[in-house]
Amino acid sequence: MKIGFIGLGHMGSAMAANLIKARHDVRVFNRTPGKSGGLIELGAREAANLAEACDGEVVITMLANDDAASEVTLGEGGIIAHLRKGAIHLSMSTISVALSKRLAQAHARAGQRYVAAPVFGRPDMAAAAKLFIVAAGDPAAVDVCKPLFDALGQKTSPIGTEPSAANLVKLTANFLQASVIEALGEAIALVGKAGIDRIAYVNLLTSTIFTSPAYTIFGPLIATGTFGPAAFAAPLGFKDIRLALAEAETLRVPMPLASLLHDRFLRLFAQGGESLDWSAIGGLATQDAGAHQATAAPLMSTAV
């Protein structure tokens, strides 16, 4: 399939590589130059501009936030201006429900198709083509994208015909993951201050009743204070909590725990933690407990 891929961050580069390996005809484009070298070596072609990236059956975007997605899609000379009628914009970014609705409407007016398919997984899962994908949009358009999903992930879950439904599902899932991080941080701080081995505690949890990736990934990071280099940077996690709260306000759904998480991220940033992994909010409880380095690694640790 002839596709364009826009957004070559850690996740996007790994995803584009898997599409190339699956023998799709991939043209890559990034607003910041210099990120396409490895993909060109694999067989991708570099698009000189957005117009070239949109000259295919599908254009995929994997961008950091609403501002980037809006500019690339709706801005002057963006995807809307260049994608041919009937072609598909496959948005795999984690964006707001409101923006997803705007994109769906704009593509419909232009005679184009729009599918939202945000992903679950960190960069290592993206590289291994083990992402979980939530897809929403016109069923015929989703079906066209199935070979792409098969090259990128281990499971694709259709969630409805309204694209923004997939974005809300992704935001609420990230809220749940952040809630696990906070809860783990508080529990680890408590047992650590009591003199119990933090790592042994996490090993016990993750080998018995808490075996899901949210615990097996974040538990060891919090127990050891290993919050860098970031696989998912804290500002991105904060963005997702803000977007979930925005939709909760629109629908009049109180989310007191999400509000707490919002403030935990603000505290992390006030301490200079913007470059850390989002699991670093789980280290704040140890600070709150007045724990010493003898029982816990410092919050700002960047050990690998």
C-alpha cells in the first residue's frame, strides 16, 4: 500500500520502520529535519513536503499534541489541502476529543476519509510491532487500514463509527495508567519507610495478583527511582490528563482522581522534572514521606 507517514519521534520512527518491513511503499515526513536517515536506509522515501507525503492511499500522523496535529492537518498547505478525495487520514496520535471531531468534519467536507486509531504501548513495543490499537471510523475505511494495523500491532480493537470515540478511550486508559503509577508510588513509599525491601515488594506484587504491564513496567521504575531516559515523557502524560479532564468537564463527569493527578504532574514540573518519564509522579510519595536515599533512590535519578 502506498502511504505517507508524518511524525518521526520515538514511536513514529519505530512504527514507520515496521510498515517498511511489511513491504508497504512508505514516504516519511517530519517537520524537524534529520530524523529519517535510518528509515531511508530501510527503504522509505523522504517526502520533501506535506504534499508528497499525502500522495497515496493513506497518510498516517503520529504527532505529539493537538497543536502539532491541528497545524499539520488543518493549517495552510496541510493534509486537508493535499489529500485526494477518498483517501484516508489515519490519525494514530493521542489528541483531544474536540480536535478529533474537528478533523472528522473537515475531512468529510473535503471528500476525504478519517480514521482515529491511537495506540497503547511504549517505544519498545512499537519496535516489536506489539502495539495495541483502538480504531474508530467508517467501517470500510477501518477495513482498508487493517493491513497497516497488522504490521504495527498485536491486536486491533474497533470501538465504533465515530472517530473521536477512539481518542476518548485512549485518554481514559492513560488516566487509568497514571492512577496505577500514583497508587504504586504511595504503596511503595509506605513499605519502603517501614524498612521493607522495595524491589522485593514489587516483585511479589507483579508475580502474584498484579501481573499486568502497568504494574510490571512501572513498579520496578518507581521502586528503583529510575525515571530516565523517558520512554513516555511526563509532559505527554500531563497533556493526556488535561485532555481527559476537558472532556469530563464537557460531559459534566466529576473526576476527582484525575484532578489529583493533574496537580501531581504540576508538582513534578515545579521541581524540574519535565524531562523525566511520566512514572516519576510515582516517586513524589517517597518525597512526601520524608524517605532518605538509604531507602529509596532520589526522584531525579536517570539511571538506566
